[in-house]
Amino acid sequence: MDVTSIETAKSLHPKMYDGHIQYGTAGFRTRSEILDHVMFRMGLLAVLRSKSKRAAIGLMITASHNEEPDNGVKLVDPAGEMLEASWEKLATELANVEDAKLVSTLQNIVSTQNIDINAPANVVVGRDTRQSSPRLATAAVDGIKALQGMVNDFAVITTPQLHYLVVCLNTNESYGIATLHGYYQKLSNAFKEIRGSSPSYKNYTPNLVLDGANGVGAIAVREFQKYLGDSIQIELYNDGSGKLNYMCGADFVKVQQTQPMNVPQQQNVRCASIDGDADRVVYYYTDGQNKFHLLDGDRIATLIASYFKELLQESGLDLQLGLVQTAYANGGSTDYISKVLKIPVACVPTGVKHLHHKALDFDIGVYFEANGHGTVTFKESALGTIRSAIANLRLSETARSAASKLLNAIEVINQTVGDALSDVLIVETILHSKGWSLADWEKSYTDLPNKQLKVKVRDRNVISTVDAERKCVTPAGLQERIDTLVATYPRGRSFVRPSGTEDLVRVYAEGQSVSEVQKLATEVSLAVYELAGGIGPIPIVPN
Ligand code: 16G
Ligand code: MG
């Protein structure tokens, strides 16, 4: 290890912040002004991870849907997955040690992880459009170079594009070409292939209003449109000229259940919102009575799963299809999946890594968080089975054509991580093939009214949960209180969990009517406030 080069670079990125910061569900995420030394150190850690895995590692600078002054960083493992949990601990340790202990901490990681320090390292760097991102990218690059890693800087890209690039580089490009051109081309070619020459069909029209959250996704959408040609026309709002994530974007629309700023309110027009780093998407429309209708991640999951189920049936392929959700999934969707679609459904804790991991258990695993983050994973063996079916001339024309459609749909999907733009293309593909408007799609099941609240407490870690976050075990007595409250509401359900991205506790409630849900959410929030050390104003609906 070249200690002099680390010491020199370190002097440019001294630790100026005394508080403790933690690598959470989506990496480090906090106010951008305290992140310089963290970025530098994550550059160093990415090199060690790359050496240890003998593969390219991704480093993405973004705070996703957070407000513009925040920023963050996450590392992406070789197969496009989130950083392995044991390394999250190393990341937290490295980010918090005093400058004087930086080198010894690195040396410790090298020895405990058996890293060959002379192995090559390749770090793929990307960043979002935040003002602080170029400065923080420089800090990360300084870290990578201080440990003699190779920097593959793609500058401003979406988070899912970074995941895609990492996977391409680590699979000798068998997954796709490791350039942005390769990304756009792979997805758009497959999309156009399935769509064929008739973009309109029954109630489906090839026009989409898209809210780009004033983020990096807006840049990618403009680029995408060039590749998509006439197959679909995307009308872009919040295209980057306004304030990032401010009253717009997928998170705003999902939580507020309302139209984002600047998107014209027109009746029965198909709209979608993506988030600040383009890894989430939700759909919505306003009906003839000016009522707002949200089609969130649960809806997208059921749409995709039902489409795949149909294609599997038509092609006669015996592949196991499964769906993965979190506690936030609407009870209406879970009932529909298990009782109507009859597809196995699993529930895991919040955070993409949990969903992704579970999805890999199935031949075809559809996973989505209600907030619109999700994708589909396919086992290599399943792809082989589908390819053989296409080539098997003894199968009927219908079966082979269904298998082909399945393969094309797979090509449209960015399997490496939830990707708002790829998700838009797959949703558009399915709506087109069914000839559906959003109202047609919405008919499949009814969402139960639901409400989310936030409660500020002294220490959110006093709340601990089990059963995929659906039950809390501490503080004592809280779960009993929740159970008693929930029991008084027909179809009532509620759970609480400490946020992984903000210093607060989240409360979720659902039930049969809006007024009941608001009451339940407020009552549960008060119970948290009382039993988990609430501070600040007492939470009540609306949040
Ligand atoms: C992060 C997660 C997202 C999760 C959210 C929950 C990733 C890449 N992102 O954004 O999946 O829904 O955190 O936030 O894992 P919360 O813990 O603050 O509710
Ligand atoms: Mg995001």
C-alpha cells in the first residue's frame, strides 16, 4: 500500500465532521457539506472491494429523492447488487475513523479480508445532477487514485445505468455493451421489436406524460427518445430546469398521492413520475371527475407478473414465477396476487437488497416496493429453457411466439436493479399488448386506503422489528398497543419501523376508508410518540 500517496490525498479531504454517520439501506445519505471525506474514503474502499472481488465495482453519488442540498454515495457489487452487508460495516467504520487512523484501518481491512493489494482495481463512477455532485466525485476519484485504482468515470448517469455498466464490464459484455449507447440500444431495440409497426392498440395510445423530477432521469429520457423514435412519444415535464425533487418526482407523488407541480392536469392522460436518480417510477391519471388515481409499484408488479404468467401458460413452459413485496405493499395487491393470480408472494424487509435477493429464489422473480422501485430477475437456466423453446420446431407456433415475446420482454428489463426507464418500457409494452388505458389496468383490483406518517423520536433505534418489519418487538408494549388499535378497524393494518434514510420512525396504516385510516395512522403515531420517546410536535394527519 502506497502510504505516502494516501497521506497526500488525505490532506485534501480531511475529516471535518464529528458526528457518526452510517452506511444505511442505500449507502451514506446526508447533508452534502459533510460528505467530502466520506466520498474520498469510499473511493479508497471501492478499490479494496474491487481488488477483493477481482471485478469492477460501482460508486454512485446521489441522494435519490432527497432534497437538493443532500447527497450520498453507494457502492455497487460486481453482479450489480448492493454492497454486501459485512462490507457495509467496514464502510461505516472507515467513514468515521479519525484521519490519524485512516491508513491503519485500511491496512486492517486488507489483512482481515485477505486482499492482494497488488491486484488490479476498476471503479465505475457515476453521479446525479446535484450541485454538490462534481465536487464530491472529485473526492471519490482522489480516493480511487490514491490506491492506484483505475477510474471509469461516466459522469452524469442514472443509478440504474451505473448498475448496468458494472454488470456489463463484469460479464465480458454478454449482458450488454458497457456504454450508455449500449444501454439505450439494448432496451430500445427490444421495446421496438415487441411493439412492431402498430404503436396504437385499442385503448392504448403511444403517448406518455413524464415528470422527470428535475433530475438526471430527465437527461436520460431525452436521450432515450432519440433511440425510441416514433414507437412512443414522451412529453417531458420537470426536465431539469426547476428545483430537484421539489413537489415533483415519484416519491412526492406516491406519498402525497397527488399530481406533481408543473405537469398539466388533463383528464384521462397517462402520466408517470420518476425519482431524482431514476430508479423508481409510479403511474397516475386524473379521471373525468378530476379524481387523482395512483398506480404504484404494487400495481406495476401485478401487471408484470400477470403478463409473465400469461406468456408462461401460452408457451407451456414450466418455470417458477414468484413475486416479492414489503410490508408497504397494499393489502389489496397481496390478496389479488395470491387469490386471483395465484402466484407465490414473499414479504421481506424494506430495501432493494432484500427484495432482489429473495427474487433470485424464483426462475422468474418480480420484485417491487410500493414506492415504485423494482424489477424482474431471471435465472440463467430459465433463459436457457426459454431459448430452447423458441428453437424447438416441435412446439406449436403459439407456444414459440409466446416464448419469443417472453425473451423480448426480458431484454427490455434492466435486471441489475430497479430502473425507472426500463420499468416504463415494460409497463408500456404490456399496456400496448393488452390495449389498455390506465383505467383498464386499475380495474384488476382495488387498493385499500392507506396513510404514512413520520414520528420524530430521540433514538429511532429503540424500535426493532421482526417478521419483515410487520411486528415490532421493542419498545415493550408498543406492538400490543398497535394490535389493540388495529383490531377496532375492519381490514385495518398498521406497522412502524425506523427509517433507514432519515432520523425518524415511519408509521404505515391501511384500512377500509380514508377517514378510518387517518385516524388509525394518528393513533399509532401517538403510541410511538409516547412509548418510543417522541420529540417535537405531536404527529397528526396530514403529515
Ligand atoms: C432507500 C432504498 C429503498 C427504500 C427506502 C426506504 C435502496 C436502493 N433504496 O431509498 O429501497 O424503499 O430506502 O427508506 O435500497 P426509509 O428506510 O427511509 O423508509
Ligand atoms: Mg432513487
